[in-house]
Amino acid sequence: MIELLHNIDLLTRRHLDLSTLEVGGIAFGAPASGISRRRVVRADSPIVVRSTNRNGELKSYDSDGRLVTADEILDAALRSDGSLALADRIGCKIRGGAVVGFSIDKALLSPFDGISSYEELLSVLGEPDQVTTHDEPGGPPYLYFNRYWDSQKCVVWDDWDHVVPFANLGDLEGNRRP
């Protein structure tokens, strides 16, 4: 397996074989149960149907209105479906108990340091298969979600801060050909 974080320039390739990669020591398709609980900062799972945040205290509830603990949410995510935020600025998407995707924070994306424009980003990555944008009402787009379907990759450009705030890989919404 190739550790992507030690070979982060691979993200600039248009085609990637995700089955040969791992991110932060976690391989694509690996059982989520192998992720150290100590690395997890936050877990989300479909067992949570409602959350409240009062005075900085987050409380989560299941479909029966029962208060669920952070450990229960983590267990459900690892066992079936959910997402994890890890302490080392990596996110994991879990489906069917297996890791199917990753999100990588800008602090780990050194190949994109120094890029100062969207056009320059495209010259590094090539033309995406799909671009979606986010904007403020009445203003020009400021976030560009560049999707490359063959590699199931999305690289985001922030046109306000001139930075790549994150990239994601794998079986995540929008990363596959429609």
C-alpha cells in the first residue's frame, strides 16, 4: 500500500487507483473497526436523528428520543455507517463497516501551497469532470468543487483565501460519474 500522506503529490494526478492507497495508515476498504478510538475527535452516525447544543453542551438523540452517548455514536459509525473526524486532520467515511472515503485538511495538502489562483490550480490538476460552486447570495462563486470521477477525487478551491481548504477521495457524494 502507498501512504498518500507521504506521497501527497499523488493528489495532483488525474487518475488514482484508490485500492492501492492508505491515508494516515488506514487503507481504502479496510474494516473501520481497525481505527484506533484514540484518534477519533468526533463521530457522526445515522443513529442520531436530533441534536441540541445548549451552553456549549451537545446532546444527541436517537429515533426513540433516547439520549445517545458519544461512545454509542462511535460504535454505530464503526459498525455500519457514519463519518469520523480524526485528530490528525483526516476524516473517514464509513459504509457497511468499511472505510470508503477520506477527507484531507489543507494543513496536509502541501502540493497546493503557493497556488494563487483557480486557473493555476487547474493547470496543476487538469480540467475536472464536474465543477460545482458555492457563493454568497448576489455575489460571485467563492468555493469551487472540482470533481475527477476516474479517481473519485474532489479538490476544493477557496477563491477568497486562495487556498485548497480540503480534498476528498473515495465513495463520497459527487465523486462518481452520474
